Amino acid sequence: MTVGVMKRTTQRATASDTPIAKNVRENPIMMNPIIIMYIIFGLFTGIMIFYYWSQYGY
């Protein structure tokens, strides 16, 4: 969805809305805090699973 929004920048530029910053246009995924939080949560969950697997050997 984030990438799809960036593809429609020309339509957004014609509207009377605030323009999208150049950094956000060039890196739409990295500038999205929700995606970054999913990555951090996935890493944390993976570390926890690995820790318990190594401790109990299930």
C-alpha cells in the first residue's frame, strides 16, 4: 500500500495537499514507521523463540 501511494505522486501534486518530501518518495518503505516496527517485532520474536528453543530443546 505504501509503494502504491508513492506511484500516485503526480496526482497528489495536482491537489492542494502538502507535497511529499523527496526522502519519503525515494524510500517509501524505510520511512514508514509501521513497517520498521514489524521488522523490530519480528526480530525480537525470533530471538525469543531461539532462546527458548536453545534452553528447553523443544
